[in-house]
Amino acid sequence: MLSIRDLRKTYGSRQALTGFSLNVEQGETVAVMGPSGCGKSTALKSIIRLVQPDSGAIEWCGRSVLGMSCDELRAFRRRTGFVFQRANLVQRLSVLHNVMLPGVMSGEPAARAERAAYEALESVGMAESAGASVTGLSGGEMQRVAIARAIANRPDLVLWDEPTSALDPILVIDILTLIESLSRALGATMVVVTHEAGFAMRAADRVVLVDQGRVVEEGTPYRVFSCPTSILGGKYAACVAYSASAQKEKASGL
Amino acid sequence: MYALLRGGFIRDVVGVLIITVVVGSIAAATVSAAADRFFEDTVSGIVGDYGEYDLIIHVRQEAWHQAARALGQMLRRDFPGARLKQSVTVLSRANFFVSLPHTDEATVTRLTRAATEVPGFAGYTIVLEPKVTVSGVGARVAPIIRPQLAAIEGVRFTLKDGGNIHLVCDSGDSARAVAQTAEGILRRYHLVDVRPESVEVSDGDRQSLIDKVMAGDGASAVHDVTADGAAQEARELGRALKEMKRFIEAWAPQAVITLKDADVQPEESLIMSATPGRGGSAVGDGDIVVALTEVSDSAARGIVINSDVDGATGELIAYAMDGEMVGPRVGTGRLVLPSRELGNSLQEASAVLGRLGQATGAMLEATRGWEQALDAYETAIDSMIRLQRALERVGIGDGVGTDPARMRIDPASVRSLAELTSKALEAIRTLETAAEAATMFTSHYDPLLSNLRLWQSRLESFAGKLETVQSAVSGAGDVATLLDEMSGAAAGILSTLQELDAAALGEQLEAARSDLDSLAGLDVEGISKQLEAVQSRTPDFSGEGAARSIRMIDQFIEEQQESSGKVELLVESDTPQEQLAKVIGKAAGTDAAVYILPPGVVQPGVRSEVRTLLKSVKGTISGLAACAIVLLSLILDHSTVIAGASAMALHGEGTSRRDALAVYGYGSCVGALLLGTIAAVTRATLASMGFPAFVVLGMAMGLVVAWAAPRLSPVNADEVEACIALGMSPSEMMREIVAPAGRPGMLSILNRPRLVFGDTASSGATSKGGASQCSQYAT
């Protein structure tokens, strides 16, 4: 469904992607993990060409994304949901209008776009704040609105760029729970860039580990975190094991 | 940026540009028109509208009432249709503006001449518009270049006004072209001032110089335009100053010194003192200091430069002056004080005048008896005739030389003769008195007076003898002799009296009396007072002031002599000035100084200058307003576009390098287009620079705004990134996201009706309100 091959991107002298390759099947949820600055977000933004890669190939449903015309690219983007780290809401618009944006800009009738927006807001628990200004929302609420905006068009592909990195731990759980439920409800193909190993274990069909601009290991969450084949995989496995043993010790103590 | 413009936003930009140009042009034109109107009104209020008046006549302020009346009458009489307006008074000069119904050289010249007859006339200024003035044209240069200036296309007529030649133009638009053509004509001529080494330059020298210049390369025509008039005036002035010097010298207190073995020079100072042996002592306040003006071998003359010389009389000793000390004796001298001498003379004249009245009265009284004198004359002649007849009756009537023996003497006749002799004697005495009076006025009767006196003595002698005859009438033997003597004397007296021109005497006496009457009618008292006044006003030069004046006059005359002898040539040549100077210098000789000047300077008319200045001010104000408007538009509208485009480029809408260049290209193009168009529409100028300057300036402003756009109109990059991710086109992003969040400019205003989503963030709704808001959406 989504095929990324040998993607390369350089910012000045720094190589962000050094041959990133990834295949995602339709309806599959892939968690992309790796240390900060390893190229996860660049790879994710390259998929909808928010970042223009220097070389490589990206295909969606057999069509080259990099070869799309402007109109084709915009159509592809409208069918793709993208959730940013900092929500990136339009400040001058209300919650509802922010969520309606993709529908209205796709040419849908306003009423349908509004209905879809309400549904999306209800699905993220923000329907009550539809008429509110986004500037008055908390970080978690903003991210919920951003998620609603991303899914309002019922996209085929949803890309999540560390949606919880700017949130406090309580909100992280809320958001991750929401993403997990949405991934099941939407049935859309999802690529989630995250540092949350627990979320990956629970929600992802597959985990992809990225280091220095390329994929170093991939597999099912269980396999990657229990039998890693890469150093990075080992580190993540150790973290997961440490976290699990701590929970066991606390449980036995209780 | 390309994607933004290609995506339909170009229409928005074009719309903004058009409206900016229209609004900006109107605003700039309005501002400049208001400023122009203000300045134009100000100028017009002072000197009238452009071309409204033709001449300003300046009149002394105190005479403006009479001048206004006289000017009005003169204009009505000689220039029907002319208008008169009194303007402001400047520097005690009232100004009258005159507008003529028709202007030509003859009319204006006639008006300027007539204006000189206006009471209090203090000059005039020609304000004919439009005109170009060529100033500084010499009197002998003007006839050469004026016809050429008059022939310039666009010149209606020329007017000579002192050293100016006014070129009155057909229209204001042609004035600049006329000025340029006039400058071209003047460039062909060079006024060459040659000052040869010799002081005096003869006509032959001038012609020789002209021939040499003509023989050299470069000059196609040479005219001798030496200002003889000016030189003549200078010479006249020199002569007048010399006269003044003589006058001052004549009236200043002076000293005449006889030198004795002394070597003194003019301008040296001497001390005059009555005290001998002053040599070696200090100069005191009482010493008379003399500045020498003339020195010969044995005599010197100088001016006393002390003010107090009253006590100095008689012969004085002259000493040399050695700084503050009295030097050795150089001679003797005396003071000549013309002023004092004149005063004394006037006093004497006044005294004489007092006595004149008395003398005149006496003389007049004498002349009044002239009629009596004439009567006496008639009486004398009559008496003498009767005496002669009486003698005949006595017996000797048949002639002298009759034999005495035959004579018979009648005693009665003898008595009668004695009486007649007595009367004749009386008549002669009266006549003598009258003749004496007449001799006061004419010497014509002097011989008569002496004869009368002689005859008077003879008659007296004859009377005495008659008494003898009467006493011895009976037998006197000498009677015949006595009668002979009497007869001869009477005949002589009668003959002399008859020769006398009594009528002429009468006329002369009448004239004398008339003169004396006039003399007696003189106001002696008044004349005396006038004499006293003259005495009081006698020039009383201080010696020091006189000496200073004489030195200044001498210096002027000396300089005048030095400056004379120059030659002025008007050379027609296309040769560069430096080369021409060499040719003329070579012709004039190495010691001659050569100066090359333009024959005149073209000056646009004052009003034209003011008009041009106002036009320039208007253009500059338009330019400044256009700059301000364009800068405002760039900051409010186009910086938003540039910042939005830059933000889009940052997130994948185009390549960064191309878009970086594109935003600068956009800024410079928009700036140049806006400023250039508004400047062209409003005819703006900036520091005498035209359209290209505005284009360049607009480009520069656009570049600066493009560079500063992210700071001038910050765009939320996260919003742009989100919108790109949502599949919005650059135009949609610009309209929905960037422009509404940008500065409130033309773009924002034009974009407002096109917004799909209004500004809903400030609604503050917290409940479900989405449905109500959706009604506004466009489908």
C-alpha cells in the first residue's frame, strides 16, 4: 500500500535520511521509533512531501508520490490525515472550523463538512467545545482537536508525528488510548512516530526502528522488544524489560 | 512564490496592485495639488497670478497717494484698458502692479518711460510673463546679440532694460527651449577683457589687437566693445574729485612755509609754533601739526590737522616732526585760514551794507533836484540873452570896438544891466549845483562844471565892475573896455549853454534816480541776516578730515589711472575657452592680462523660476507621497504575501533557493511597478530625478521589504504547515490563513469578502454552536 524505498534527505551538511525504506500494508498500524534526530519525522513528512526528499521513491497504492502533480499531491494530502507534535491549529478559527477545514477545502458542502467535523469531534471527546476558540484550549484538548481534524475526512492514511511528545504523562495516556481506539475504528493505514514502547506494544502491528536516517530493524512489537537484532533494538528491549520487571516487582510487593 | 501566483492568487495581487495604484495616485495627486494650491495662492497673493501683471512700479511710500492718482490718470489717458493694483509695501517702497491689455516692445517701453513721471518714482521691475532674461549684457554687446536673441523661435519680442535683455516668450512651455537656445547663442560669444601693460590704449592699439586676434585661429568675428561710456564717466568722476580736492584745499586751514635748508617730503608732518627753540621737546596739545601736501625747493604747503588754530597768528616757526618729539627747525611760515578770512569779509560787508542805505538816500535826494537844474539851465540861457540885449541897449549894441568917444551911456540901462547880471549869476550858481549832482552819476558834465565855475567868477567880477560903472556913469573913460569884456563873456557863456544837451542830461538823471530807487528798496536788514547765515555756514573743515579726504581722493585718482586702458572684445568663436585665451594672450602680448567671460547670463524669469520651483515642489510632494503610499502598501500587503510565500516554501511548496529569489523578485517588481506607475501618473519628481529614479527606488524599497517581510508580517509557520498537510493550495492558504492574520491593508480588505471562514476565534463560544456558524460557509 505505502512503499518507501531508499529515501535520502540532506539539510546542509547533515544527512537526515540515508536510505530510509519502509513498506506498510493497507490497514496496518506501524510504529516508527528511534532516538531524537534520527530522521523519523523527516521520513514521515516526506510521505506527503511536507519535506521534499533528495532522492528515493514513495508509492501510495502503486502511485509515485514524488511524481505527483500539484493537484494530485493536494488530493493525496486531503485523503491523508497528519497529526503534528504541537497540534498546529489555525489560531483565528474556532475548534469546529479547524476541524471543518479539510472537508471544506476538499469541496464538500458545508453542511456535510460540518457534520463530519462534529462526528470527528465527538470521537475525540471535543464536541462540547466545537464553538470555542482554540487559543483557550489545553495542550491535550488541542491535540484532540488536531486528531479530529486529521480524521474528519476519514482518510486512508493517517500519519502521526509524535502526537504525545508535547503532553504531560496523563494526557499521553489519554491520547494514546484515543489513537489506539481510532486505529481500530477507522481501519485506516497508520504510521505513528512515537517514543512510547508501551503504545507500540499495544497498538502497533509492526515496529520499525530507525537510526541515523535508515531503518535498522523491524518486526512485530513482541519480536523486536524480546529478540532484537540491532543495538537500537536491544536498547529498546532493555527498556521494555526494565519497565516490565519494575511493574512485576511492584505487583509482588503489593 | 511561483506556486502561489500560479495558483490563482495572482489575481488577488493584481487587484491589490491596481487599487493601490489608483488610490495611491489619487492620494498623491491630492496631497501635491493641495500643497501646490497653497503655495500658488501664497505667491499669487503677493505678486499676482502668473502672467497677470506686466510691470511693477516702485514708489516711495510717502508719495503713494499722489502716485496712485497720477498712475491712474496716466494709464487711463495713455494706456486705455490697463489695470492697476497696489500691492504690498516693501522697504518703504509702495509697489503698483500694472497690467497692460496688449504688450509689445513699444508699449512697454512707453510705459516704463511714462512711469518715471510718477511722483515718488523709485524704479520699476518688468514682470512680463513668460520671459527669459539675459542679464549682464554690456551696452555695446547688446546691439550685436539682441537681434539673434530676438530671432529665437518662441520669442515674441525683446526688451532692453539696463544691462538686461528680456526675451518675452509666446508661451510658458516655450520658455525653457528659448532659454536653452539663448544659452547656445551666448556660448558662441566670449567677452574678452584684455588689460595691456600700458595704461593708455589708443584706438590704433585696439585695432591692432583685433587684427591679431582675427589673424589667429579660432575667432570668426571680433568686435571692439570697450565700455567707453564707463571710462568717460570715470574720467568725469576723477575730474570732479580733483575739483573737490581743490575746494577742500582752498577752505581747509593751511600753512605756507618757507623752507630753509630742509629736506621734507609731501605727506610728512611738521610742527608750527610761535616759540623758538622747540627742537627736542615733546609735541604738545597746543602745537600746530601740518601735513604737507606740496613741497618745492624752498617752499611747502600743507594742511593744518589740528582743530584749534585760533590763537596762531603772525609768523610761526616750522619744525620737523620726529614721532612724538619736535624735530629740528626747517623754516618759517604762516597760517592761511580761508574760513576765518571769509568770515571777516562777510562781517565787513554787513557793516558796509548798513551804511549803504544812508548814502543811497543822500544821492537820491540829489537827483530829485534835476528838474530844478533844468529850469535853472533855461533861466541861465534866458538871463544871458537878456544880458546881451541889455549890453546892446547900454550903447555898445552895434559891436565891440566902437569908438568910446561916441558912446553915450544910459544910466537906466546900466542899472538894468546890473540887475540882469545879478540874475544871470544866480542862474549860473543854480546850474552849477545841478551839474555837481549830475557828476555823481556821469562824468559827461565835468567840463561844463569847470566852465560854469570859471564863468561864475567872471560874472562876479563883471558885477563888481558894473557897480563901478553905476557910480561913475557920467564920465568914465574905461567903460568901452568894460563893455567889450562883458559882451565877450556873455557871448561865450551863451554859446556853451546852448551846446549843452539838456535832454540827455535829463534822461541820465532819470535812470540814475530809478537805480537809486531800486537800491533804496533793498531789504538791507534781510541781506545782513543772510550774510550772517552765510558766515555761519562757511565750510569749517577740520584739518584732519580735510587731509583724510584729500588722501582718499588722491588714492582714487591714482587707482583710476591704473585701471584705465583696458580693451573689451566680443569674440565670436567655437574654440574652447582655454585655447582662445592662448590665442588672445599671444596677440595681446605676454604682459597683458586676459580674462574671458560670457557676454551675458541667461536667467529664467522670476515667476518662471517660482513656477518651476512650485512645479518641482508639487512633483516632489507627489513623489514623497507616492513613496509613502508604496511603502505602506508594501508593508501592509505585500510583506504578508512575501512572508506567506516564504513560509509555504519552507514546508515544501517549491524549492527554497528559487523561492528565496522569487520573493526578492516579487518585492522589487511590485515596488518598481507601484512607485513607477504612481509617479508617472502623478508626474512626480524626486530631487530632479524622473521616472527611472522612481523605478529604481521602488525596486530598492521592494527588496528591503522582502528582506524584512518575516519581521514586518510574521506568519505562523505551524498553521501553514498544517494547511499544506491538509491539501490546501497556496492561494487558499493565503486567503484563509495568511492574509486574514496579516496586517490590515488593502489585501486584507479585498480578501475579507472571499473568506470561507470568517474570523471565528474571537466568538468565545464554548457550547455547541457549530451549526449556526456553518450557515455562513460558501459552497
